[in-house]
Amino acid sequence: MTATIDFRLIRQLWMFLAVAEESHFGRAAKRLGISQPPLTEQIKVLEKALNLTLFERSRRGTVLSPAGAAILPAVRQFAGQVERLEQVVREVAAGQSGVLRIGAINAAMLETVPSILTRLKERHPKLTVYIQEIDSAEAVPALEAGNLDLAFARIEGEVGPAIATLPLTEDRLAVALPADHALAALPRVRLQSLADEPLVMSSRKVSPVYFDMLTAVCRSHGFAPRILHEVRSVVSQIAYVGCGQGVALVPASMSKLAPGNVVVRPIKERIMVVTAALAWNRNRYHPVIETVLGQLTRGLHTP
């Protein structure tokens, strides 16, 4: 079964997006480098093809109809994918040797990814790298679907037969506290002393393995954590602590992100947590990732 690409539809969707963002046919036409009459005609053709009214026109200007507003997010996503495709094609045509799509959690983008990318660029100067921020829970589905080639996330243990993982960095568990908290004066804080404290935790939806590990550690020290907030990143945890919304278990290296009203103290018990692991789909062939992964694993801990 074969299919053909409807380039006319792609062009009409670009036009729809321009009118939606400009809220004015004249400005949209100028942005697209065409005159207004053909733009208006093409939008009418698109509306007829979709059997939808996409815009409502009034004295106040052009506004999206409910149907137009409903399809706008998908059209924006599609336009972004087309732009990425065009960029990849241009770079390949210009002699680039490969493209690598990387997803990374916020903490890994701050701590782990920059130095690894430096090494990759030294070994593969023509490699084009695209990075997007992800949650740990998004890593495996994105790798399985082929939307990412590599993921840097908090991943431990078995995550599926197709996904391979390699722990990259670990750090000592610490607690972020308001600077005026009684425990902030201590050089180290016993985990059990947090039993009655409201906790700001990294959401289980974001990183289920990390969440379950921290919960299990608390229970092994005699208490069930009192979780007041679940947030999406370590940066958010520290921000919530700074706003007086509790205390947070974070990697000790995150002390560099703490503002003046937050202190980070190591947990007295030596508890190590994986802050980033590398994950990839071993069942998906990628001509670049095979070489990159081999060099990365060999040189990962080389000074």
C-alpha cells in the first residue's frame, strides 16, 4: 500500500497557523509573503476539505472558531515537526554526518549532559544534536516509539526488554531546608528527624522509580513521608522550600541552585541516589548511536 504526501494540505496548514497567530488575514499574508486574496481562498479550500469553519470574522477582526481553536495545538506540533525535518534535510545536504535526538530531565541538563555533549562534539564534530527537556516517566515511551535516540533520566532496574540503561551519575541524598529552620544549623541531618516535616517531593508521575525509592528509604528509617507537594523537578522542589512550603529531599549537588533563604544539608546516613542514567532502545538501529554509545561508554569516566 502506498501513500502520497499532500503538499497542498501542508501549505494550507501553514497558512491556517499564520492567520491564527496573527488574528488578521492581511498581516498573515505579509508574513507568508503572498497577497491576501489567495490566502483567503486557500483558507476557504481548507475549511471545505475539513468540513469545518476555522475562523470567525467580525468588526473586531479574525478570531479562531471553536473548531479552529481545537485543532490549533496539533497544527502547531505538526509545524514544529516540519521545521525540524527541514533543518535536518538542510544539514544532511550540507554534509552533516548524523542527527541525534536526546531527551533529558532538568537536573541532567544542568549537571550531566553538557560535559557529555562536549565529548561527543570532540569525537563527532559534524553530529547534529537536538535536545528536549523530558520527565523521567517520558523517557522509556519516547525511546520505544522512536521519538528519542538517547534519554538522560532517573532510571534504575529493569524498565522493559527493549530498553538498555547505564547509570551515569549518583549523588548523596540531602535535604533542602528554609534557612531559618531549626535543622539548618546542623552540618548533617538524620533522615528520621524529617518524620514530622511536610515534604516537597519529585512527582511520582515524573519519576516513579525515584519517588518509590525515596518513599522506601523513609519507611526503612521508621516513618511514612508526609508529602505536601509533588512537583516536576529538583529546581521546583528548592523553589517551593524557598516559599515556605516544606522541606525537600534532593541530591547534595543541588546546593548550588539554592537561593539565600534555602540551605542544603547532607543526610547523616550515607544514602546514594542515581541522579542520571543513560537509556536507549537496543532494538532500534541508528547509524550514529552505535558509534556514539561505544565511545561514550568507553570514555565516560576518563578524566
